[in-house]
Amino acid sequence: FSPNDVTVVFFLGGPGSGKGTQSANLVQSYGFVHLSAGDLLREEQDRSGSQYGEMIKEYIREGKIVPMEVTVALLSNAMASSLSTNPPPAGTKARFLIDGFPRKLDQAVFFEETVCPSELVLFLDCPESVMETRLLKRGETSGRADDNAESIRKRFRTFVETSMPVVEDFRRKDKVVTVTADKSVEEVYAEVRKGIEARGI
Ligand code: UP5
Ligand code: MG
């Protein structure tokens, strides 16, 4: 597909900041197609016959970032398949909300050069203590291999050391809308809406 056919919004924020939760709202009201890089990786991990299954499992448990070739291929395949099964009305662009990606500077550059430049970056800003409480609670029932105290600590470290520089880089390009995420789901969503509408998305 051509970059001219799509609008891409990156949705970033620390582990447990609420990206998945807020994405559901955005799909409802703004007709985004939601693609979570983490969900795509977990699906690939569980797909029988995947040559990457074991590698992905190890990276996720350790809170490390899976080599970008794998993630970018999953994302761009998911975009292409969405465009073919659900093409946007003539004269309009398909809108993709890409959740949890890019998490490393080289991924951002590679995706924007080979797939499509982003229009906007939504960033959920949340204190670690709040994210930790949410993730430990979710871990009681989520079955996610990385919702335990040790993996959460590693995910936080990767986020601060590797993923925040991506946010800072987009900020320098004036692409970032920051929303404070330490509030109720409804309050955060109201701020998210304001932010994207101010940018005309
Ligand atoms: N919750 C949400 N909002 C709330 C609010 N306002 N008030 C109270 N509670 C709130 O929310 C987390 C929990 O908090 C839920 O229980 C929710 O009800 C509650 P959620 O919306 O799931 O937050 P989210 O930001 O989506 O958290 P998630 O755990 O999914 O974030 P991560 O970024 O850690 O996970 P992801 O799936 O994106 O990535 C997992 C791993 O995959 C990474 O660590 C990495 O190893 C790998 N990965 C890559 O290698 N490359 C990639 O590009 C992407 C992922
Ligand atoms: Mg998520």
C-alpha cells in the first residue's frame, strides 16, 4: 500500500499507562484501526510454526525490545490486510492507531522510511508507582508472562532508557500530544480527545 492511503498515529506511554484501554475508546469514536505491537507479537509467539515464537517469549519476559524487523513486518502486514478486507471509503484515508510502537529510535526511523511517516504521537504520561499498581493488579488475572514484579521492573527500565528517547525525538519535531494518565479512564479520555482534536486528526 502507499503511505498516501493511510494516516498513522503512534500511541506511546509506559507499561500500564493505559494505551490499550484508551485505544478501545478511540476506535469507537474516531474510526481508527487499532494495532497493538505487543498484541501482534504475542499472537506471533503463539502461532504454531512461527520461527520467532521462542525468541519473542524470551524478549517479552525480559522486557526487552524484539528486533525491529519482526515487529515492523507484523505491523505492515496487519495494515495491508486491514486495507484489503476493510478498505476506507473512496477519497478517504485509513486511520491506524499504532499502540506501543516505536519503542526504540531505530524502529521509528525504519518504520517511517519504509512503511509510512506518522501524523501525530499521543503520549500517556503516568508515574511508575501508578503503572506498577495497575500491572500487578492486572497480573492477578491477565495471564501475561510479563505482569509480575520482576518483569515489570525490567519493562520500566527499558521504557526509561530506550523508549523515552523516541518520545523526546518526536517532541523536538513538534509531533507529540502529551496527556497525564494518572486519572480515571474517562478523565484521561477527555484529555486525549481534546489533544487530537486540537491537532485536527
Ligand atoms: N487501567 C488503564 N487505564 C486506567 C486508568 N485511567 N485508571 C485505572 N486503571 C486503568 O492498562 C493496564 C491496566 O491498567 C489494565 O488493567 C487497565 O484496566 C488499567 P492498559 O490499557 O492495558 O495499559 P497499556 O499501556 O496498554 O499497558 P501494557 O501492559 O499493554 O503496556 P506495554 O507497553 O508494557 O505492553 P505491550 O503489549 O505494548 O508490550 C509488551 C512487550 O512486547 C514489551 O515489553 C516488549 O518486550 C515487546 N514489544 C516489542 O518488543 N516491540 C514493540 O514494538 C512492542 C512490544
Ligand atoms: Mg497494551
